[in-house]
Amino acid sequence: MAFLGSAASPEQFPAGGLPEVAFLGRSNVGKSSLLNALVGVKNLARVSAQPGRTRLLNFFRVGSDMVLADLPGYGYAKVPEAMRRGWEKLVTSYLVGRGPLALCVFLVDARHPPTEGDETLRSYLDHQGLPYVVAATKVDKLGRGEAARRREGLVRGLGRSARSVVAVSSVTRTGIDELWSTIRAAVGPGR
């Protein structure tokens, strides 16, 4: 696992053609924590207590198999509107027409109903025909029955067009292997 770099514009996106998996979601949903849990490296992606710290697209190579892209979040970040619009433009420029993009991992907080921003992102992914899996994060903070109910609600609602809905926890590693299997299946045979 290696950090490839950050990008503030499309010209800085990595070349090379490895399949890419994008991680998208709200500012405080746990994208960096999930990336670290998936690859088994504690501080590869920077985790911050302050939402909205990811302001660039950050790229990480996993062996010779794939690239993981940590995209800026939406929602809680307290930043000027012009900066927020810049993030949206950067994320859109990445998602639209990015040849190596094999899968989007759409993170939502399992503890809360989907937000308007979550619904907007789902509509966008569906409209663009982008393949995605919903990762319901922070399930360790719910009881087993409640976690199952929340996941089923996502299957019927926000995740109805997703390849799958996986309940995950970066703390207990719940669902990490299942999510990895989904990612590996999306990037192609032998990966």
C-alpha cells in the first residue's frame, strides 16, 4: 500500500490505468477510517476529529492491483461556499468520464437516516450509471438487531440500485472482508 499523491485538479489525477475505487460520503462518515481498516494500515489515510479535513482527492495504490481514491466529503464541513463549490467541481470532474473508475463506495452513517445530501449523491450516481456499493458505517455503535434493521432499510431505500449494501465498522472490522470481496470483484478477475 502506498500513497500516490493528492490532486487539486484533473491534471493531477494519477495516470497508469489501474482500476480505481472511489470512496464518497458525508464529511464525518468515516471514509479515512474505513480506508485504513480495509488495507490494515492504521494511519495511511489521515483521520481527523474535525469534519471536512479531506479537501483534495487522495490516491492510494494497493499492490499492483488497484488505486483507492478518498474524495472530499459533503455536509458538515465549515468552509466558505466558494471552497465547497470547488470541491464539488473537483469531485464531479473525477467521477464523470474517469476511465479507470471501477466502483464507488458510498458511505453512510448507519446510525442516522439518509440525508438530503446522501439522496442527491445516490441520484447522481444512478443518473451517471456509476456502479456503487453502499457501506453503512459505524455499526459497532448499534445493537445487532438495530444494525440489521438499518441495513435492510438501506437495501430498500438509498441502496436499492447499489450492487450491495454492507454494514461495516472500522473499529470491530465487521463487514470489512465482505466489502473487500465486493471491491475485488468490481476491479476484475485475478485481483
